[in-house]
Amino acid sequence: MPQDKFLAIKCRASTLKTSTIVMKMITDKQKKFINDIKDVITENGINAIDALDLNKFTCYDASKLISGLLGLRDCYKAISRGACVTSTAYCDEALDNVVDTIEKYK
């Protein structure tokens, strides 16, 4: 086999195929759950999630927001029982998840 033909075959075989990465969008179940538990961060009748378009959320970000809201709910329950949760890793992570996700979609 001539050298040029061999190189052409080798090049075709090593060509990378491009693929499209598809981000899965928020599900209806996630939207409903977020709306059910978003009151955790309501202050003076204002909720930051109300100003967001949940339809733009990826499934990952919706899960992150849900995780944060559930974590904050747990922290508030602990506080109401007299526990000191200030600066605990669990509560800090929950707050970060909520704030970071809201900031991302403002």
C-alpha cells in the first residue's frame, strides 16, 4: 500500500466525531416541588424564586435548589427546637445552594 493512501486511511480513522451535549431541563415534578417548599425563604411576603422563570432551569440546577431548600427547612426546624446551627457545614451548604442557584438565574 502506498504511503499516501495509508496516511489518508489513518487520518479518517482517527477523526473525532462531534457530539451535541443536551442539557435535560427541569421536570414538572421538580417545578411543583420547588413551588411547594419555596416558602422556606419567604421574607416579608417576598420570595426570590417567584421572580425566576423555572422553565429555564436545568434538571441539575433544579435538584441543587431543591436540596438547598430542604436543607434550610431542616436548619430552621433545628433552630426552632433550640439547636445552634450557625455556621454548620450542612446549613452553610444549603444556603449556598439556594443563593448560588438564584443568582445564576436572575
